[in-house]
Amino acid sequence: MTHNSRMAKSAGSGSSASDFGLLVLRLFFGINLFWWHGREKITHFSQMSSHFPNPLHIGSHASLIYALISDGICSILVALGLGTRLAAFIVFVDISVAFYFVHHHPFSGGHGELLLLYIGGFLALVCTGGGRFSLDMRFWGRS
């Protein structure tokens, strides 16, 4: 194997290092989102439903249901690597709406900076999929 082909393999999309990086990204972002935001929506749904932000004017209850699906279900799917691209897209849309319509001042304190990090991480997973160490790869042979 030549030096160039070794470099291409180690830097390529099918390398073990890249797949391990996607695993770390999925686990870090998926578990973190679930732990800090998903659990809250699951355990305090009834208390939150009357006053949850409604930036798209679909109703507080419907907005909270979408956020619960995103933060409480899709975050775990991303961590597992199951339906990774679709689950990450749902999270990306939810967090983008929260950023642009609710917490849109990333450098003035609050949640803006954190939301930008989530947007970047989940958008990367939309583009790449879950990688070799995902349930998508195990069940369907693709990430």
C-alpha cells in the first residue's frame, strides 16, 4: 500500500477513525440533548404544555409535542444510530426554530450559544449519517 493510499484510507469516509468520531458525536450530542432537555419534556409535559413557546403559531401543546419528539425520542435514536439522518434532521429543525425565533442572541447569555453547537452537531450528522458503528449499519448495511 502506498503512502498516498494509506493517507486516503485514514482520512476517508470509511476509515475507523471517522466512524469512531461519528460514534462519539452521536453519543455526545444525542445523550446530552436527551439528558438536559428530553427528560424534562417527558417528566414535566403537563406543567410545560400551557406555557411552552409557540414560535410557529401551531399552539403551545403542538410545539411541545414536536420538541418532545425531537429532544426525547430523536435524541436517543441519534445516540443509537437508528434512523440517524432523519432523527438528526428532526432535531436540527426543532433547534433551529428555537434558535431563530426564541433564543436568537448567541452572545448575550442564555441558550443561544448552546443551540448553535447543537445545530452544528446535528447538521453534521444529517450530512454524514451514523457511521459504521450505528444500528443503521447493522440492520440495513448503510449509515
